[in-house]
Amino acid sequence: MLRVMIVEDEQPILELMERLVGEHPLLQVAGAFTSPIAALNRHAELKPDAVFLDVEMPKMGGIQLAEKLKAQNEELQIVFTTAYPDYAVDAFRVHAIDYLLKPITSEELERVAARLQKLHVMRSALRPVVAADHEPIVRCFGTFETRGSDGRLINWPTRKTEELFAYLLAYPNRLVGQWQLADLLWPDLDEDRALHNVHNSVYRLKKALKDAGVSLDLSNSNEGYRLQLSPDFSDLERFRDFMNRTAEIDERYAAEAVKLLRSYAGSLFGSKDYSWSAGLATGIAAQQASLVRMLTAYYRRIGERSAAKETLRVYLLHAPLDEEMTGELLRLYVEDGEAGSFRTQYERYVGRLAAELGAAPAEEIRKLAAAFVHKSTEA
């Protein structure tokens, strides 16, 4: 159930709104005010998910109040109410997900409530979670963790055992030569000693997993080793499986795509400095960007612009210097006239570029910023 705050300076209309919202099964009245200033003062305490705002009110209009409320909570969903169907509709959509035309009817409220609920579910799905019942055994994004059947982290007997496992996870369902592993993991040792270490590490790997209650199909032959994995064994394998079978996201794949984005916690293997994983990590990062590109395009197609922006914001938490996705988010802000959000994102991006790379934004992004600032100043 969504908590709703109502701000309407006309008492009879406020009472009607309270009754309609209170009777709706998806909505709950968190607070009702005739004074926009009183509503602003109580907002942080009431913590509404959405707010219905009258456009024309004394002392502080609905659009001005919306800007102040969004500054406190960027995820707050705004619905404007107005008696004038042609009154600054473009301005409404700067901050609002919809608007209601007075006199308010239960049918119109039903339409808006369904939209509010849909966006709330999407945003909730995009928020990171601490744990889930369907967590994979191995997490490879942003870290490298393997958990046993009791949920506890496996402590590997040696760092090379852990790296061996990482390599087999990175290249599953294929034969990996034993000499290849020897050269990769022990390049400074003589052949016999390196091959001996390979055999010992495979034994330790199998034992550690067996002791932790993890079943693994790791076979060996004279040529090498083959690790057979199901798509659910690791977050990396889940992601690969999805990308291999999905060329475009539609309503069939959207929920799964959102879950994959939500589980993305950073680069492959996190801070593990494996010499062989750099190229692979770059390829996976490119696929992650492709997933975000497809999901954003899907939300654009169905008109869910707030979800498109949220998708980009979630991704940029882990890839803040991604030029393409930053540009896409900035363009959405421009299209929706969200000057404050544009400025915040642009300044953050410029600061990170300068601090981490000593670079300036691409010319296209600088031109976009200059044009938008000029347009905002003229308005």
C-alpha cells in the first residue's frame, strides 16, 4: 500500500480527495493539508511514497512545492491536480508522473493509482537487496564469494586454489588444459613443479567444496579439466545465460533484466587482481552496459521514463564514468525539463572525470549542458 500526502487549499476538494484516496485499496492517506508550507514541514516525518498537489495555491504553488519536496526525496512520486486541462501541462511533467483534472473522479484516481503502483514496484525491484532466497552459490560481480550449503563463506586453503576456481568459473563447460593452468597460475616455476601444484590445487578445491556441502561437476582427463555449470550456480553465469538468449527486452524479459541489474554490484571479481581477468572483465562490463541500454530502450518504448532514469542511475552507481550512459541520463533530464537533476548529475560527472582521469566531458555532453543551461536561463 502506498502512502499518499494530499495538498489542496480548498477544504471541500481536500475532503473529497481524502475520501477517495482512503477508499482505494492501493492507497493510504499519510497526511492532508490546505497549507503547502505545513505540508513541506511535515513531509520528512510522514515519509509519503506519493503526493497529490494542487497547482494553484496561495504563498507557494504546486510546482514550486514539488521542487522542494523532490529535493528532499528524489523518488517521491508527484501527481498534480488542476481545474484547467491545458494549464502548463508540459510543466506538470517536469516533476510529475501524471495529473488529475478537477473535479476528481474515482475512475481517474484508479488510473493514476495503478500507474503509481507500477512505478513503485519497478523502483523497489531496482533497489539493491542484502540477501535473497534465490542467491547463487557464487557471487562474481563486485566481489568473489562462495557460500556453502549452510550459507557461510568458504575459506579457501590457498589463494591459488581460489584463483583456480575463479578461472574455471570464468571459462565453464569447456576443456581447460592442465599445462595451460600451470603456465597461467605458476609461470615462474619449472614445468613439473607447476603441474604438481595444479593437481594439488584441484584436489584442495574439490575437498573445500565437498566439505561445504557444494556439489560440483568438475571432471578431469589426461588433457585437462572441465567444469560443468548450471545457469543458477553463479551470478556471472545467470547474466551470461540471459544475454545469450536475449537480443531485445520486452515484457517477457523485463522483470528478469531488472533482477540482473539489481544484482550487479561492480566489476568482475571486484578487487581480486587476477592478471588473466582484465580482458574478460572489460567484455563483461560491455555486456552490462548493453543490458542497461536494452532496458532503458524498453522503458522509453512503453513510456516509463521514470523507470528509464532509475535504471541509468542504478547502473551509474557502479560505472560513474560511463560516457554513453551518463549522456543518455542527461538527455532524459533535458527532455523532461529537470534542470536540478541535470545539474546535479552533470556536476558529479565532471568532478569524477577531473579527479580520476584528469579529463573533461566529451564535446557532445558539454554542448548538451551549455544548450540546456541557456534554455533554462531564458525560461
